[in-house]
Amino acid sequence: MVLVIVVAVGGIAIWRTTSAVTGGDPVITVSRSACGQGWTEPKPGPQTFQVRNTGSVTAEADLVDPATGTIFGEVEGIGPGTTRTMQVTLGNGTYAFRCTPEETDPITGPSVTVTGGAERAGPAVVPVSRNDLLGPLRDYKAYVGAGLDTLAADTDAVRRAVRSGDRAAGETAWLKAHLSYERLGAAYDAFGDTDGAINGTADGLPGGTADPGFTGFHRLENGLWRGEDLAALGPVADRLDSDVHGLRDGFAELQIDPNDLGLRAHEIMENTLQFELTGHTDYGSGTTLATALANLDGTRAVLNVLRPLLSTRLSLSDVDNWLDRAERAIRAAQRPDGSWPPVAGSPLPQREKIDGAVSGLVERLAPIAAIAEPRRVP
């Protein structure tokens, strides 16, 4: 399966394509020596291209406006000798296939003019280069750096509360610190193994929650809310605080992959739907709804730095509306005293409303990863 971005009249769609070939479809060749051959009868409206890699290395193919570079369809990961399907809906205008074999500069094939149909309308995906992402990456790294300063102060408070023997204070400090960490969603891949030490679960560990490899926020949560002796939790809090300070102190040397910004704009809330709203990551505190709200904050932070790039490529008004809708649905579950019910203890209609709002948001965030993916351009 490969991913195809399609910008059709009226909007953006994501297509998953297979290698099945349908008789009568134009077969477009892709290689280092030739690109875009085979489109001899251009027509407007819905159509299917069979994109065949006749070269010796893996390639990708874009259907573009040759004057502006705007992308109307994309097929990635076409292996040598492989044919992939590209489905598009085209309005009047000039198009060409742009081929990018591995370790080769992009090649633009012959231009083809489509007439007799509707005028091109709706959003178009103008390619994003790595240089385009330098500003958003800089701004996001500043956001994460400030967030890590806050987090380090928060885990200091967790350590002090646990070491003092005050369980209630420890629980309060734990939640504050954990939400500070969850607001840094898009930076996770830059944190490497440290993320597992700080916020990993017991999944896959031979000893489960008793496994020595279970550390960090959820290990401490498991002990605080399930009555474990605070003296035994002191080293756990110390380790968490030490790991956070180490992350904060070394963050300036870490690199955030440009791909992560677009990916995490979608994946933060996708993970929220899968793990937080199911209660999978609840180790006793019953605060996964609060975590979901923090994840919304993290998603907004990513979108804010990407907004200048996205504003000319994707209408964000619908995304913003669904962000607000998801936030309202989650906040409605919060108790009058500010505490949170566990997911399993929430009324079914309320859970369904939250799930529906977050699912709708995830659907609308999905195109951002593909749109914000940095591409090689001529």
C-alpha cells in the first residue's frame, strides 16, 4: 500500500492505493531517464493513472502544475518494476508528472493540457521544502525548551512531595508535572529512549508493573494511587526528576525531524483516541481525560507554528472548529471541584460525545502530515 495525496475540485483527500492495474488506464512511466510518458489523451474529471517504475531504483511520482509546483496527486515508494494506481479528479489546466528516483534530482515530464471541464478550484498542495520548515522548527523548539523548564520545576515538586511522605501532595504534583510533559507531544521522537524512561508504560515488560524496567510517570502513578509505601517510591521520583533534568539540559543538542511536525499534528490526537480515551494508560489516577486535554494543547502548539505554511495549502477553519469542539466535550466531563472522572466511570453518552469529537478532529488533521512533509523540489 502507498499513500497518495489528491487535491480534487472541492478539497483534499487521502488515497491508499494498490498495485492492481485496470485495462484502459493510461500507464505512466517513471525512471531516471524518462518521466511522465504515456499520457496521450488528457481529459477532465475523475480518472486513474497506472504509474509504472521502469527504472532500477525506488521512486515517487507527483502530478503537478509545472508552473507552480502545486501537487494534485502523489504516489510514494514505487519499487523497480512495480505499478501503482493514482486516482485524481482534474479541472482545466496544465499538468505534468514529476518523478523523483532515489538519489536523483526531480525530473519533470512533458506538460499536458486539460480542457473542456470545470475550472480548477479548492485548495492545492504546494510542496513544502526543508527550508520552509526551518522557521516552524525553530519556533517549536523554543516552545519545547520553555516547556522543559516548566517540567523540570514540576518534577522537582513531585520529588519533594514524595520524599516528604505526603501522598496527597505527591498526587497533586504528579498530575501537574505529567500534564506539562503531555503538552510536548510533537517532540517525542526527538527524546529517543528518554521518552520511554519518563513516560513509558508496562506494556511488553515481563514483570508488568513490577518489572524493574517500568519507570517514570506511570510507575509513580501506579504506586501513588495504589497505596505503595512512599519510602519505596522515593527512588522512583528521584529517577523521574533526574531523567527530566537530563532531558532539559541536553535538549539544545537534540534534533527534531522536520517530518515530525506534520506527523505529530495528527498523531498526538490519534494516540489520544487509542490510549487515553480508552483508559489504557490509566495506572490508577483516573486522569486520562486531563491528559487528553493536555494533548489538545500540544496539538494546538504544533498547528500554531505550522499555520503560516498551512494557511495557503489547507483551510484550517474546520480544524480549528473541531479543536474547540473536542475541548468543549472533554471539559464537560470535569467535575465541579476540578477533578476528573476515570474514563470507565464516565456516563456512556458523555464518552460517546468525547470519542466522536476527537475522532472528527483526527479525521480533519489527517492531511496535515502529508501536506507538511518536506519534499525535494526542482
